[in-house]
Amino acid sequence: MDYKIRKASLEDLDEVAVLFDLYRIFYRQDSDVEKGKAFLKERFLNSESVIFLAIVDDKAVGFVQLYKLFHYTKLQKQWLLSDLFVHPDYRGRRLSGALIERSKKWCEETDACGLMLETEKTNDTGNRLYPRTGFIYDGQHNYYHWWK
């Protein structure tokens, strides 16, 4: 299958918003394309994240979204691989791996020390994918959240 991975821009907002909505539904959130579109538009306008798209036949079928962080022991920038999604009709074609590889290349291009990610324990597909793409499971840390 022919595909390309390219950096998204504001011009891709409508296509990205549809995929982002499907991603949120995967994580048991209610569908809201317009609210997701507003969220993504703000990320684009404020340069707060980087999104790469998987393109097949001139159609966006997957994406990865990265946020800049800083690593306290390496004293360098790193990227949080926050969101990774491939449309169900295009899964099993190695597009997730290609998006991850592009994210790794982005680390090199931006002089970042690496990528980190978090996924649910129930995400069986992701929990098989990430070790295959070079991620190491960190069983030493607990991740906690505080929501207002």
C-alpha cells in the first residue's frame, strides 16, 4: 500500500478533526467534531503541538499528535506522544508504526532526547505496538492525574 506521512497544517483542520473525533470516541468520549476542531485549531494557531498525518490516496487516514515537554534528568526537550490513531478501515497496514517512526525522526530534527507516552492498560493493540517500535515499558512509575 502506498502512503505518505506529512506534517499537518491549519489547512488540514477539517480532516484532522474528523479523525480526532473518532480517536476520542475510541476512548469513550462523546462525539463532538466542532469542539474537537476548536481545540485543534487553537493548538495549530498557538504552535502548541505538532501533528503528522498518514495519507493514503490523498486522504488523511491516521495521525499522531506530539506536545513539547522537558526532561528533568536529561536537561533536554522531549516530546509527548499524546495521540495516535489510524482509522479502523486502514489498520493492519503498518501506518501506526510509520507515524511513530516519523515522530522519532522529529525528535532528531528538533534536537529532542526522545518520546514518552502513556496509554490505558486496556489498550491491547497499543501495548503490543509500542514495544515493537522500540518503546520500553517503565514499570517503576505510577502516573497520577489531578483534574479540577
